[in-house]
Amino acid sequence: MRSLCFVIVERLALESLALGNKCSGKYCMINIEGLAWDWVNEKLYWSDICADDVEVFDPETAYRKVLVNTGPDSDPRGIVLDPTTR
């Protein structure tokens, strides 16, 4: 199943939409500053400057995890990944 993930800033939400279906998920966010798509493993990563987190989301399973909390006042802004290396 293919999904489209997108941020709705006014609602502070990350939403996923199974292509060809109605909205399949909604995930509470605070303030997403950067997004990156892992095209090899099909996972979405983002940085949240209010929660000081870097998180990962699997749109197939709706699994979501905080990978790292960068600590107060760190404000992680952008995110870049290279899924071809470990």
C-alpha cells in the first residue's frame, strides 16, 4: 500500500493518506521544522523544534518513535539522511 504523508501546520498535525483511500491516520505534532523521506526503507523522519525531538514514522504500520531528544533549547531544525549507509 502506498501512502502520502503531509504536515498541516495550522492543526499541528502530520497526516497520512493511503493513496486511493480516505485519510488513514493523524499524528499529533508540535512544530515540525524538517522532513526527510527514506526511500529505501520507506520511513518518514522529522525534527520537532518545540519538543526538541527527531522522530521516525512508518506509514505502513503507523509505528512512530522518538529517535533522539536533543535537549532543551537545542531546536533541531533541518534533517538529512542517507538510507544507503548504516
